[in-house]
Amino acid sequence: MSPLAALQTALEAEHAALHVYGALGARTSASATPQLFGDVSAAYADHRARRDLLTARVLDRGADPVAAQPAYDLPGGLDSPEGVTRAALAVERSCEATYAWLVGQTSGADRRLAVTALTSTAVRTLAFRGSPEIFPGVDERADR
């Protein structure tokens, strides 16, 4: 796979993450669950910034960035803070896998972007009650 195609795949993952986080943000409350609301809001902002960065990288290569889908499937059970937390953790675990894969598909500045994104999402899993992993995003090396 070419580095451009790999960046497009990561961009697709960010589109999906933003869709889910948009729904999660609508299910949290700054007054009732301020920590969760803050964590979801921060994750949304980080994923939006990463989406914009990936879009710029694709455009810099003279290609059209992959567009977001009109809709994505949302996880069930978003009627409680625990359900929102589980869904956010699932998004971050999925992004971990995407960025761990992207590290292996790229080099130079694109690999640095992937490593930074992988680190960021691995740390964010802790906010959503994930466990620290030695090799985040690589299931066969997971210690869970």
C-alpha cells in the first residue's frame, strides 16, 4: 500500500471517530458528568485536529482527501455515562490499531505523525478506563 493510501485510510478512521464523538458529546453533560464531558470534548477536538492534519497531508500530495460517509453506525448503550465511556474507549482502541498500522506503512514525517497520534490515543484510553498497553494498537502483543 502506498503512503498516500495509508494516510487516506487513517483519514477515514478519523471521520468515523468524529462522528461517534459527536454523538457521545450529545450524550454527556457538563454539569452531571463534568469529567466525562471534558474527556469527550477533548477527544473530539484532538480527532478533529488530526483529521485536518491528515487532510492537509493528502492535499499536499495533490490528491483529493477521502470524504466522510453520510452516516456511520453508532454503538448501542449510550444512555448512561458507563455506556458513553465504553463507546469512547472502543473508538480509541480502534484508532490505536489504525495508527499502529500506519506506523508500519509510512516513513519520515508521516511516521512521526502516526507515532504521535498513536501515543495520544493510547494515553486517552486511560481517561476512558482502558488499561495501559506495552504495544498499544497491536492486539497480538496486548497484555490484557
